[in-house]
Amino acid sequence: MFAKLLVVCALAAVALCREYPAGVHPAVCPNYPFCDSGALARHTPDGQPIPEWVYNPSVLPVAPVDPAHNAAPRYPADFPAALCPNYPYCW
């Protein structure tokens, strides 16, 4: 009798389990049909959080200044200076 009850409960558990679609991790969306779209956008399909990139100009690389030549850099013709403010050192 106990074995039959165990089998019935196991079958019920398998029948009630949810299948998550590709790109939805159970840790990110535990109530699967009712997911927060913002939470899905902030995580990878593996459930890892995506770090936010913050624009911080103080950590951007700056070209070294040559004290012997304090002149402004000379850009080539038809080169927009806004694309590379530290002209010879463009990343």
C-alpha cells in the first residue's frame, strides 16, 4: 500500500512539474508563467546577473602628455576628432 502511494505521489509530482523554456532560468523566474520582464533582461539565460555598465569618464584611459611638445594633436584629414579625443592613442 505504501509503495502504491509513493508511486502515485511521484507520478503526480512529475505531472505537475513545470518545463522552463530556453532562456528562462528557474532561479530568475520561480513563478514561470508570471515573470518580471525586467528580471529576465538583467540576467543571462544561465541565471547569472548582467553587471550594469556605468559611464564614468574618470576611469577612461588618457593619452600621456609629452612635455616637450605641448601642442594639440594634429588629426588626419577627414578624421572626426570626436571619435578619438586622444588621437594617436585610440582604443
